[in-house]
Amino acid sequence: MVKEKWTVFNARLVMVSKIKKTLFYIFVAIILFSGQFLFSSNQLQGKPPLIAKHTIEGRDVKGMVAKGPVIIYFWAEWCGICKMMQSAVSAVLEEYPVVTIAVRSGTDSQVEAYLRQYKLNWPVVNDPNSEIAQQYGVRGVPSLIIVNKKGDVGLIASGYTSEIGIKFRIWLSDVFSG
């Protein structure tokens, strides 16, 4: 009888411990995402600036960015964190429209060589003088700007994020766009 009560008590204790741990992780995630929103709160809002340049392959991206939804990914060939995000961006590119902007990464031929070296099949607009990045208020790379279904900037994120993180931000952008 005492052993049964002890087993039930032990099971409840384990369950309470798991609930506390889960709540802690939810709290940390909320804090992290809140910080991301606060950091980007004074950045670009409304309609994104048009990108007047074509991709290295010659594709026009003006219409794609203007109507949304689209992800604009700012990266650089010299950025270690950007290299860590390559597989996540490539995976998201299979499901969502993405325009990538190579910031201060050299000439078109240097960027093409980089894409070949890492087997990246991305639509890339070269931004050798950081003009597009400045238009968008990008403070560093990697940066994601998510243009929602209405064609407005829905969310801005800087720093590393995973494939799941990118998809979660896309979802958040859609939820908050109304």
C-alpha cells in the first residue's frame, strides 16, 4: 500500500517537473521572439522599397517583391553565420518565393563562383556597395525580410535562424498581417 502511494507520488513529481521544464522553454522562446520584435520595431515598415536591379541570371525581381509573399534574404560570402544558414534557406526556397541579396560579396562573377562552389541554386541580386541593404535598413547579415500576402513588410529578423525558425517567422507574418 505504501509502495503504491509512493509510486503515484513519484509519477506526479515527474509530471510536474516535465511541465515546469516545458513552461520554462516556452517562456524563453517568448522572450527571444519578443526581443526580435523589439529590435526590428523601428526598422522598415509598410511597402518594401523596389529592387531596381536584376538577379545575376537576369530575372526581374520588382514584381515579385512588390506583390508578396516573398522572403528577401541578405547574406554575404564572407559571413560564417550565412554559411551555416545555407541549407535552411535552400530548403525554404523550395516552398516559398525567395530573393537573395549578396551584400559586399564581390563582382557578379565572384558571386556566381561562390554559388557554384556551394551548389546553391538561389536567385541572387548582387549588392556590391550595399545600396539595397541600406534602402532596406539592414544593419548586418544574415537578415531576413518577410513580405506578407498584402505586399507589406511583415517581419524582419537578423542573425542565425533554422529552417523551422524561418517557416515560423513566415507563419507569424501571415498571422499578424490580418
